[in-house]
Amino acid sequence: MENLAKTHCEHAGGDYCRLVNTGMLGGFWPGIQLYYPPVKYAPSLGIYEDLEAAALRMKKHAHLTHAHTLIFDLEDGCRQKELSRTLLRQELPKFSRRSEVAIAIRVNPFRTEEYDLDMKLVKDLAEHIDVVMLAKAGEAYGAPEVRDLSNFLVGLNHPITIQPIIEHPKSLKIAPDLMQYSTVKHVVFGIHDFSKAMGIQITPEHWTEELKYFLNQIMFEARIAGKGVIGGVETLIGSSSMPENFVEPHDVRRWLDLHGENESHIVYKHACQESAMGLTGKQVIHPGHIHLCKVAYTPSPTEVSQKIRILKAAIEADALLGGAIRFEGEMLDPPMFGKALQTLLRAHALRALTPDDTEFALKVLALMPPQVIRENWPYGVIL
């Protein structure tokens, strides 16, 4: 079990990142994104943190996060905006886990006064930022918001991508236009603002069903554009955290049965639903949800091993591009082989595939024509 956990979790370090050609496979996904408030309200004191307290909290928690992406929110979740920017100027250069954890800044809506201040921050700290998340993308000025932000970021000394947040039906209507820029690799479904704009009363337990129609629309447009979609943020907060060495489905089920609170069951169920739909990331607000959502989104070591056996059997039978094989009592043909390959590439995109398995996936890709590769994996593959 220890080796399986190591396969699933520990290969996210810098050495591993340098071993694989991320360009060939389209790069890493946003994965599990943790919202981290730079300066937050302290209920026990009845006041907001000062700079010293916020810096101490960041050193204690943010520097050690196991999330794929750390989101510093300067928009709706931030009241002390100027102090938060000051904190980020002070602390972001001190982060040392850049190869493991992507740094994202959620900026204010386009061309507002706070947006202009956010852009100055991004420009000054460009080498320490990987992603700019544009709140309420396209609501005021349409797709040119992303175009202008792209032009701004291209001129900086560090590659930064954009994640437009779709929070209004206006944004959904122009989703293809928001996704047309090369700086956009993934879009975010902002479920709470979106449901508010639509007048839909969603619930923490059933929002995946209540907004399924609109999520499907975003997924449809994103698939055509070759972009990923980041799922909704959960508002439920529990107090228990699953151990990080639990990576197999039976381990997760056992922990949920014995220790999981109702909130954990719901969050895990939603994450599994999003993963099955092919979403490329999920946002969480509680550190205890990071690993729970990771295992929901990431193929387990056992699943990866099974998909490799399927692909090896298909190659041995010369059926990868045409033909069928019998595998463990099931008849499989090229669409099933494509899904097996997708599982490996998904594990890689979420930093959970070993170098040897990554090399095998690359060999399988080398056996496929470019068009077949695009059908199976449209996320920025370089051909």
C-alpha cells in the first residue's frame, strides 16, 4: 500500500516535473485549487488580521499546502484588498514549491479601479505567478476583456495563463469567444454568482444536479475548443481530514464509512461526478477537502495499472487503431483503448503518473495518427 500511495502522491515534485515532456502532453492541469484568503477576518478577535499575523498564517499553511493550485483571492472573498496586495508582495517571492504548486491570483473585474491595482501587482510579481483568474469574465465588455488581458500578460517576463470565471449567462453565451485565446487553457464555472444571476436557488447538497444543464453547455464548448473546465467550489465545511496515504477507492470508502462526516460524503460525491464528466480541476475552501477531492479526480494506481494492461494487450493484438480484443471478460475496441489512454494522460496531467508509465503513454501516442491523438486528448498536445 505504501508503494501505491507513493506512486499516487509523491511524484509531484520538481525532479519528476523535469523528467517528462509536459509540452507533448499538453502540460499539467489546475487540479485541486485551494482558495486562500491573503488577509482574513479573525472572529475570535472581531477584527481583520494585521500584516504580521497574515504573514505568519501564510508561512504555517500556504507554504505547506498539498493542493495543485493555490488561489489568492483579491475579489469577492477579500475585504482588505490593499493590505492583501502588500502581503503578497512581501510573501510570494518566498515560495519555494513552484514546481509542485501553481500560484493563481483571482483579480477583480476588468477595468475597475481594483483591477488596475491588481495588474500592477501581477506585473511586479510576474515571475512568481502562474495564473490570473479573471472574475466575472466578459460581463462588462465581452471577449475583448480576455484579449486585452492576454496582450498585457504576453508582455511580461514569465508565462502566465488566464482562467476566465464564467459567472453570468452573458459569459456563458460568449464562452467560445472567451476560450479562443492561447493564454486560456481552462475556464472556471462560478456556480454561486451564476446561480444568483439566473435566479436559481441551489443547495450545497444538490447543486451539481441543479446546474447540470449549464455545466454541460460549458463542457460542450470547452471540448470543441480543446480547453478544460474547473468545477464548482463547495461551501460545506467539515472538521475531519482523510489521511494522504489513502489513494485506492476501497481505502476511501472505508474511511468515509468509519470517519467521514456528512459534508465529506457530499464533497467526495460531487468531485467524483465532476471527474467522470472530464473536468480538469475543482476549487475547495477547506484544506481537509484537498486530498478527498484529489483521490476523486485522480486515477488510482490500480486503475492506471489496469489501463496499461489493456493498452499492452491492444498493441500486442495490433488492434489499437482497428480491431477488438477480449480483456477480463469484456470485449474492447479502439474507443475503449482511447479511454484507457485518457486515464493515463489524466493521471499525468494531475501529477500522479510515474516516469515509466509516462514513457509508456508517450509510446502509445507515437503509434497514433495526429487526428486520433486530437480525438483522445485535445488539451494542447503539440504535434
